[in-house]
Amino acid sequence: MMPIRRHLALAAAVAVVAGCAPIHQPKGFLGKLWRLEVGPQYERPAIDTPADYRSCARLDATDAASFADLPWWQVFEDPALQSLVSGALEGNYDLQAAVARIDEARAQIGVAASQFFPQIGYQGSAVRQRIPGGVTFPAIPAATWNVFFGAFNAAWEIDLWGRIRRSTEAAQAQYLASDEARRGVVVSLVSNMASGYFELLELDRELAIAHESADTYGKTLDVFTRRYLGGTDTKISTSRAEANLQASRSTIAALERQIAQAENAISVLLGTNPKPIERGVSLVHQSVPVTPLGLTSELLRRRPDIRQAEQTMIAANAGIGVAVANFFPTVGLSTLYGGANNKIGNVVKDSASLWNIAANLSGPIFQGGKLLESYYGQKAYWDETIASYRSTIVQAFREVADALAAQDRLAEQRTAQEAQVAALREAVRLSLARYESGLTNYIEVLDAEELLYPAEGALARTRRDQLVAVVNLYKALGGGWQKPREQVAAR
């Protein structure tokens, strides 16, 4: 038999010849046959894209650059919020899981593409066998011998119908879909962080209002108590003041609980144990960014969920090609080279070498409808992905319209509430002046304060909702939630 190095050389030669074929494709008729891919070629389905977003207040917005073109760190000028967002992008466990899923999908591309190349292996065995003589085999004396066998094998499927190429195409699309899913996680993570931060600022503002009201009602109770003890007022006034004071204290306790829970929720987004959260610009001093919309067609390019849905369609289309290719015969080459001997040392010598090389052809004849039903199932899945893609687009435009409606109406609501609070503050000032001049009793002051503090709380919630509406609009438009280095790389 040949020395072992010649065995290795032969196996390597087979691998090189077969492995180079997918790269150096043949020309002429064979080249056309090699490039044959059964199944439909992917074409993006027709979609109904509106010419403009639904917004009466923004009819000329399509002529401007989109608000979503800004990177997230330029949207809100609050260093504390920017630090929280950066921390979430670094430490959030859901995002880390999404990144791991990308690596998993990338590995599946290699698994699918590996079928392009010859599959080379080795095999060996050591057998000791005995044949009894005498009664069982009268003409053969009893004998015992050893058989040692060692060989290299290689098999290569010629991808005539594009089954492997379609499988690789599907894996590639799934990888891209996983990457878009990761971007979707980033979008949700950063928008949830921003919304949670503004919720925290709003709770801080409500807590300040509650403390102010408790302080005021405490002073009111002291006034009514002195008047009651002096015989100039009734028990009704002190009871009413006491009720307002206790209501404010109850509100303070509830708000402190909500603040702690909001901080805990933000800590989870950061991937840390519960801890206090640093604040930056207060709710009252937060500015609302200008939000031009840009072209509706850009929405399809920006939104990761739409891009993910399209990659899922591409994978489903490639899956149809795989299902069609399964109807055709599989053509391949195989080879075996090795040796066998009754002594292990002679396996690698020239005395008893063995080899074979073969062309293989195999295909289905009858499988009880399995292949046909698999094709129908894949075709139905393709139709499902088309419907999901179109549904995702419709939902995207709905989210933009909802965010625009919220932003426009909340601006009007905030203007009215600011005027209401200003009027109520003036009412409190005038009632205090009247009381100090002896023109009215303190009940009038108390009535004005009971209207002022809830109005201030409602204004704080509207300010929060207005900022959250900006976050939702940025998210709905598919804004740039990438990290700074990703944003630069994408340009």
C-alpha cells in the first residue's frame, strides 16, 4: 500500500478540485446549468405608500429633512438622559441576547454554505474474527484472524438545481433579519429609556407640587385651628383643612413609591440592580424639539421592523426554491481510498490498498405527497410573510399618524392648561389679598388652592406626554438609535 502521506495527498487533491468548483464556475451550457436555480426569483411585492403623512398641521413637511435623520444624542439636550441611553446600550441584557442571536444566525450561513464543498472524513476499524471448524464447517478448519481497515472518504453534491444556493440565500436573509431585529430591540430600548426618564421627571414635578400643597394646607390648618380656638370659626373649616392636608400627604407617599418603582424600571433597562437615577434638566425646562417628517418613502428604509419583515420574505422565497429543488435528483461524487490488512502495520503499505470513485444519482419517486405538501406549505408561508410585510408597513404609518395627532393636540392642550394654571394662580393671589384686607374669609383662598394644585399636576402630565409623543414620533419614523460609532459607519 501507499504510504500515509500519499493517502492524504489524494484526499487533499479531491477536496481542492471539488471545492474550487463553486468559485470557478464552468462556462457555456454547463455554466448555464450550474447557474440554474429552481423556484421564483424574489421581487418586492407592491405596497400602497401614501404620498404624505396624515397631519393637517404638517402639509408641507415632506419638503423638509426628516426629524428621524438626527442621531438620538442630538434630539434631547439633556446630558443625564444621554448618559442613561448610552448605559442602556452597553448593559441591557435583552440587547445582548439580540446580539447573540445575530451570531447564531451568522453561523447558520456557514452551515448552509458548507454543502458547497466536499465533505471529507476518515474511517477505520479493527476486527478480530474466528470461524469454527469441525461440525459447523466440516471442510474448513477452525481459523482466527485480524482485519485492520483505514481509509479516507469524500463526498460532494453538485448543486445543479440551486438547492444549496437557495438554502444559503435563506440563511443569509435570516441573518439580516436577525440584525434588523437587534436594531428593533435598540429602538424599543432607547425609546423606553427616554419615556421612563420623562415619566420620572413628571413624578418629581408632581411630588414637588404635592409637597407645596401639603405645606400650604398645613399653614391653612394652623390658621383655622387658631380661629376655631378663638371662637371666630367653625369645626367645619378645620376638618376641611385637615382633610386636604392628609390627602396631600397620601399623594406624597404614593408618588414616592411610584418614583422608586420608576427608578427600578430604568435600572433594569441599564442592566443593573435597582438604584437611584440621576436627573438632568427638570421637566419644566425641557424643550420640545422641532419635528419635520421628511418623505414617506424614507420610512421604509429607516424602520428596522419593515426591513426585518422584508428579509423574512426573502428567506421564505428562497425556501420555495429549496422545496422545488427537492423534486429533482441529487447528483454527486464520492471517493474512498485506504487499505486493509491482517496486520495493523501493513495498512499503510502498498500490498493491499483499496479505493473507489463513483458518481451518484438519487431522486424521489413516491413519498406519499410529502414533497408536494412541503412545497404548498412553503408557498403558504411566503404568502404569510407578504401579508405580514404589508401589515407592518400599515402599522408603521398608523404609529406615525398617532404620534403626530398626539403631538399636535398635546401642544394645544398644554397651551390651554398653562393659561388655566396662570389664571388659577392669579385667583389665589387675589383671594389672599382680599383675605388680608378683611374682605373675605380664608375659605375663598382654600377654594382657589384646591383648584390650582390639581391643575398644576395635570399640566405636568401633559408636559410629560408631549415629550413622550416626541419620543414616539422619532421611534415611529425609524430614527437613528444607533450608537455614535454605528451612526458614523452608516453614512
